[in-house]
Amino acid sequence: MAPTAPLVSERLCGDLQQPITALAWSADGEFLAIASAGGELLLLDFRAGCEELLRGERDSSLDVVGFSDDGQFLMAAGQSGVLLLWELGGTGVRPLAFAPMPLGGGWIDAAAWQPGGLLLAVAVGRSLRLWDGASRRWQEPSMNLPGTIQALAWSADGMQLAASCHGELVLWQPARSAPSEPPARNPIGSAGLALAFSAPGHHLACGMLDRSLLVWPEDCHGEPWQFSGFPAKVRQLAWSDQPGRLAPLLASAAAEAVILWTQVRQGSKAWQPEPLLWHEKRVSALAFAPGSTMLASASSDGTVALWDGRGQLMQPIEGQGSGFNVLAWRPDGRHLAAGDAQGRWWLWPVSVPARERERGSIGRGFGGSAPVATGS
């Protein structure tokens, strides 16, 4: 049941010409980048109170955007296989565009900046390439996987980089590894479609094409837990940045099903699943609020739901009838951005209850069937 005082009561919104495909906040929360399926890229500058269309509508989609951790660079990439970069001079200063970088590997939908650093990892077909913002050059050699890279993720300390393809998950330490030192290669039974490291503990979760989920223990040592029984491919993952008793809360989504996972013991069958029952259509995005156990889920049914750390629905938020594609929390944990299939972007101030900012929230049981975890 939603609380008497709503968590969200105001909104800011605007429109692009095509469906929103990606959102990203700068680390200081002063910029929000919004990309569309028509190739548009809009930059909102909150301190200066202005917006700038960095790229107008094109024939090719932009599918990934992101700011470097120090706020110096903004990147975007997508259908054309070209990496786009801008240098940011600070709020109120017009960004300076780099010359576009064709990478020749087809559609790019996986790229991520290194936390605390200036390395940009870009998946280009079967190759994982690194652009160094300090030298403004590509590092050589690139790392090759046996199949097309489906997902990549950095650990919270920026030291470890994970990439997945069909049959293999690779762990690489590009800042530490000597050129001759090979990455760790882990066989997986299917294709890894989503990757996410937890901030406390460095657990690694991998959502799979075969309707399963793998979770490696702290620091990725040992065999992973395997979660099975999902209704569809596991495409969405999110970790809370608040430490739990054994591990942070993990959220996963497959089709319309959202599951909140709590590690309750060591060994096999260590994780307790809690179905979050609300959405009627596919869940397209999940994100925990920074500094909190509050979870936001966005769905193609045209709703965003806010959940507490025990799996209770706190408030549903409705758009204008169009399905939501993406969402992203501002780093302050008090503002939530989302984008829908009609090209509308939304920004909601959120009043996060104090209890959701407490450390170590432990989930309780929830009715209904859920996937199960096996192995250790």
C-alpha cells in the first residue's frame, strides 16, 4: 500500500522526436544526457538552467551514453558503430565535440567509463577496446572474446572489468595487467546478457539468455550460485550500494517479473527470492537509489514502481500511457529520471524515507512463486 504522503508529487518533463533509449547523470548531478532512437542527444545543465541539443535527429539510434567519473568527457554510441565524444568545460560552457570515431564493428550498445578513472571500455563486435581519456588515445592491444560481446561492467573500484559473450565471461584488470598477462576466462553455459558488480563486496551478477542468473561470491572467487526458473531471459540487474549482512540486495528482471534477492546464509541455497508483483508487461529498467535500499522499476506497461528494501510497493508512478524504456537516479538519490517510448523524458523529485537509508536492510518472505538458487 502506498503511503499517505506520496514519495513523488512533482515532475519535470520534455520531449524528443523518437523513443528515449539511454540516460546518464554526471557524477556531480549537474548534467543529464538523454539519447533517442532517432540519434538525438540532449544535454540538460541544471546549474545553468539550460539545455543543449548536442546532436539532432539522425537515421541511426544512440543506445548508450555516459560521463567520465571526473565529468570531463561525455560519450555516446549506437547503431552506426561510431563512438562520439565531447569534452565538457563545466556548467554553462558549451561542450567541445571530438571528431567521430568509426570503430567498424557494427552496432555498439555496450560501453562504460571506469569508476574513479579515465578509461572508457567499448564493446566492438568480439573485441573489447579501451580509450584512455588521459592520453586521448586507444590502448593496445584490445582483448578478444570468442563471440560477440553482449555486456560489460566495471567493478566499483575501477580495477576489474567484466565482459560476456556466448559461452564465456572474462574478468580483466587492465590497469594492473602486464601486456602478456591473460585475463581470467570463465565458461558459462549460455550467453551473458547483463552484468553488474556490487559496490560493497564486489559480487558479480550475470543475467543469462537461458533464463538463469549467475552470482559470483565476493571478489569473484569460487564457483557462482545459479538461479533458475525465470519466465524469460534475464536482461536487467541492479545492486543496492547499501551493505547487507552477507551481501547487498540484488534485483533482477525477466519479462514482467521483478525478483529481490537477499543472501541469508553461506553455502548452497543461500539466497532468498522475493517477487515484486505489480507490472503487467516487460520490465525494461531497474535501479536502486544511491545511498538507499529503495528500488525503482520501469515497465513497458507505462508505469514506474518504487519499492522498499523489503519488497513492498511504496508508490506507482504513471506516465502518459506510453511504455517506459529507461531510468536513472541522480547521484544524490533524490531525483529519478526516466524516458518513454514516445520520446518523452521525465524527472521526479523523490522523498526517500529515512528507513530506506539505513544500512543492512534484510528482506522478508513474499507470497508467490519465484526462481530458485542452486549450487554454491
